[in-house]
Amino acid sequence: MTMTNGTTTLFCIPHAGGNAAFYTPFGRFFPQSVSFRPLELPGRGRRHREPLQSCLHAIRRDLFNSILPVAEHAPYALFGHSMGALLAFLFTQEAREQSIPLPAALFLSGCATPGSPEHTPPAPVASLSPAMLWQHVLTLGGVPECVAASEEFCRYMEPILYADFTALERWQPVFAAPVPVPITVFLGDCDIITEQAAREWSRQTSGAFSLRTFPGNHFYLQEHWAELAAHITRTLHPAQRHAERLPERLPENLPEHLSENT
């Protein structure tokens, strides 16, 4: 896939238990200069017939199938929320090791740095009973209680949640040199992840770092899609907001005093 029109592909990686449809509202707020690509992980959504993966490295390898055809020919960036943010970072580390073109930017939402105490819940979530699992999920927000009360919904979601939390809890961070990719971190101001922990991402990049907080809990982004999209667009295409205001060419038959010196 080759793009020569100045477009940057933004791949969006879902959170634990999430799927590509979660990002549907997000895509409505991007201009044509950003090609919006929410990714589907195995075992859910459009790929629900595929086996679930309970290993982050296997999920990361799966991401290469979607991202590599673009990465080899055109600019791209990664956005991930929670587990998706960690996967975006792990993908970038592996891309560097394999000399694959790196993303133009990483946008990491609601995620503590690898190895941080805040990265792993105090109790292993993957070993919780279904009732305790849903209690944990509900404390994070993002799933209305009325939806979680549906037995059919719970039966569908529980294998996905257990697989994802198992993958997170089995994973052991491997510390490496900072990646030469700018990192922007987004965080809800009422998230269980503190701003101090989020700022630790600055140690993972040799490029620019910024942190922006929004009102809300771990799933603050559901109330701030437009603001997130605007911030990402400005980062990827700093001139975008100016270019959109300017006509591509001057109107014909301008008065002489307006057409001179142009």
C-alpha cells in the first residue's frame, strides 16, 4: 500500500477485552490527511472465529500482518489504549530490532510504563472468579452496569477478558534502549494510573515527549474523541489546521490591488 499524497496511516490498537468497533466514533474526527485504521485482534469482533491469544508476543506478531504492508511504503503512526498502548510500544521495539521503518509517532493512552507497579494490578486478574473479574472491569469504566448484567454479553466477553489479562500478566518486560520515536501520552485525571507513572514514558523515548490529561476515568477517551483526534492531527500534520483554511488557488478575476504581489 503506497501513499504519495501526504497521508499518514493511524493504526489504533484496542484495550484488553476491546475490539476495533470501540474506535468507530474516533474515526469520524480525522481529516483526509489521516487514514484511520482500527485493528482487530484475534478472537473478537470481525475475527471472532479465530483462536484467542494469551501471549503478548503472539499478539504483537499478529499486528505485523496488518501494519507491515503500510510501514514498508508509507508514513504511519500508532495509537493504543491500555493494553493496546503497550502493544504499540512493543511493536515499535520489535520494528527497530528488525530494521522496519518506525512509526512517525506513538500515542499511548491509559497505560503505565513497562515494569511499573501500576502496570500490573495488585491481584492477578486472570485468576479471578467471573464475578470478581466483572467487578474489576466495572471499576475501570467503559462498560455500563446494565450491559455487564447481560448473561449473554458476559458469556461472550469472559474468554476474551481472561485471555487478554493472562497475556498481560504472563508478559515480562525486557528493558532496552529508548526508541527514537516521539511519544505522546494521554490520561484520564481519575485513572488508577497516576500522572507521575504516566510521565515515566519519557524514559522510553529519545525523541519528544508530551503528556495530556483529560477529565475522566480509565475510559476518559469515550468523552473526548474529538479532542484526541485534533491533538493527534496537529502532531502528525502541524500545518494541517492552517492549510485547511487556505484556498488551493486564488479565485479568478480578483481586483488588481488584491492580485498584485501574490
